[in-house]
Amino acid sequence: MEDMFRFADDFGPARIIHICRPSLALKAIVVIDNTACGAGIGGVRMAPDVSVEECFRLARAMTWKNAAAGLPHGGGKSVIFGNPRMAGALKEQLIRAFADGIRDITDYIPGPDMGTDEQCMAWVKDEIGRAVGLPAALGGIPLDEIGATGFGLAACVDVASEFIGLDLKGARIAVQGFGAVGKHVALFLAQKGALLVAASDTGGTLADPSGLDVGALIALKEAGRSLNDHDKGSKLAADAILDIDCDIWIPAARPDVVRADNVSRLRTRLMVQGANIPCTPEAERALHERGVLVIPDFIANAGGVICASVESRGGTQRAAFDDIDERIRANVRAVLEESRRQKALPRAAAVALAERRVRAAMQTRRWR
Ligand code: NAD
């Protein structure tokens, strides 16, 4: 028999729930990891191919991310199996049915993730009265629209580049994935003087060592087109983004894109993880051994959840940006100093920091 408890450790997961509504072709998984710090907050992903294990790893990343950011939330994540580009009416029906399925899972607060957006969260909120990352019309701070995660990543890049003596002015950045996260980090970094030398989406990689026009690329994506429809730059295969010579490489697409079999292709000094779990542990270790500084996902990409947390407490957009800036800068400094002191991987230092916070919260609970 399959070992259903194979992921379990001191921290969780508290529950793994499968939701199935055959008449609507709804299949979903919810993982509630650790709730010692508060109700689990984490995105709803819509994708055709996510395993329970991947969902658990994403939920655990939320436990660490929320604790590391000092938020009053635990970790959770959910996946709805389906093509995120399905017709609008079908998507609404599926999201509403999913919301109904999590109605009683009150220690899980859903937010947007890959394949879902503010509109989807509005449907969830309408069904069950509980969601973050809502549209402005519902009193939300539209975190993808304002680029909360990209803003946090740019703050992270600022601190990390100072740490390795890299001047952001003229620094060459390559971004994998040009969605809500990728396009905004490119924009905020361009505003700080960095040069976008390559970006990719599922249609391919667009590269230009003299720098791409970030605004034009964002306009292209917003018109529903692919980066390779741009009239300038070299058009390469999607995975050619791995080979780009750059100073800062930012994954902002899918998990496990950098693995033992392709890590040697990266030519960068700094990796700031916008995507969740974009590197396998072996690949991350290999980068560290080569002297590439890697800022782990749950420290670097916490901007979205910090924004969602500010929203759930009734705060404003301005307050969210200030909170993201302050928390991410402080955390990146703490992690880098600890990792330098311990000669440890930044991820090990970051997990130790988050674990300390979760364990302290667990001590206050009757059911640990
Ligand atoms: P999105 O759906 O808006 O954009 C994803 C982008 O990745 C699209 O441009 C898509 O074309 C591209 N893509 C997919 N597969 C690709 C591939 N193999 N090669 C190149 N590009 C590819 O999603 P998003 O909200 O920008 O999220 C991106 C990543 O960041 C995910 O891992 C997500 O979990 C993580 N993340 C997002 C947020 C947030 O606030 N949205 C917060 C934290 C982490």
C-alpha cells in the first residue's frame, strides 16, 4: 500500500484532502501543513499535472514563508487539476465548485497562484466569504496587478547584490516566465537601472545582450501574445533561458526547472527565486559550491503573501508596499548574515530561522 504519511515530520502536514466532483470534472488537492502560527494561507494553483508530493512541498514552503515573514499564518496550498486557459464560464464553474469543496476547511485561506487570479478569488469569496488577493472593487489589494511579489523580489535583489558587491545599475538580468511575477520583477529592476537581457515564456526565449524594452514586452503579454512576437532580439527555445550569460537569474515559472542534469548550463552570479521550488536540492547545492548566491523562494517571493496578509487586516496598498519592503529586506539580511556565519547554504539558514519561529508558536498550542 502507498505510504500516505511519507511526507510527515515534526511540522506536518496536518491534513491532505482530496476533493472530487465527477459531474463537474473537478479534481483538487488541499494540503494544510502547519497552523501553529495561524490559519494556513496559500495559493490555489490550476495546472494539469501537479502531484500530491508537489502540493505538499508547496504547502511546506508556505509554512516557512509565512513564519519567516513573521505573519500570523500557517502554511497551506491547493491544486485544481485543469488547463488554466479553459473557457471563462467553465473556469468560473470549476473555481466555484472548488470553493464549495473547501467551505468547511476554515483553517485554509485561499489566495491566487499560477493559473488563478483576483477574479478567481472574487468567485471564491462570493461562495464562501473567505479569500485573499481580491480585486480592488471588493476592498482587496490586487497583488498580481500591482506586482507585490515582483516588488519584493526587487527589494531582495537590492540587498543580495550589495552583499556580493554587484552594482544594480547595468546589472544583466534574465527572467524565466513573464507572468504576474516575472514581468513585475523585470519592471521594478529596470527602474533601478538593471538591464533585462533575456526573458522567456512557454513560447520561447527572447534575448538581447544590449537590453530589452520591458514596457514593450509587458504590453505584448497583456495583449495575449508571446514574447517571441516581439520585433527585436534573438528568438530561442524556451529552455535557452538557462544558457543566458547574466548577473542575476530569476526563475518565475514552474517548479524544478533547474536540476542536477541542467544546472551546469547556468551562467550567473546570483539567483533570486521568484517561482516556488524552482531548483532541486542537488542543483541548489551545486550552485552554492560554484559560488552562485541563491536566495531561496520562501524568503525572496514573500511579497504576495505579505500583501495578502495586509489586505486581510484591512490595510492599504501603500501599507502593503512598505510592509513588503521592510520585511523582505530585514529577512534577506538576516539569512545572508547567518549563512555567512555558519558557512551554510542560504536555504539552510532560512529554514533554521523559520523553524525557530514555528517551533516557538507550536509551544503555545495545546494540540501541537
Ligand atoms: P503566471 O501564470 O502569471 O505566469 C507564469 C509564466 O510562466 C507565464 O508567462 C508562462 O508562460 C510561463 N511559463 C510556464 N512554463 C514555462 C516554461 N517552462 N518556461 C518558461 N516560461 C514558462 O504565474 P505567476 O503568478 O507569475 O507565478 C510564477 C511562479 O511564481 C509560480 O511558481 C508561483 O508559484 C510563484 N509565485 C507567485 C506569486 C504571486 O504573487 N503570483 C507569489 C509567490 C510565488
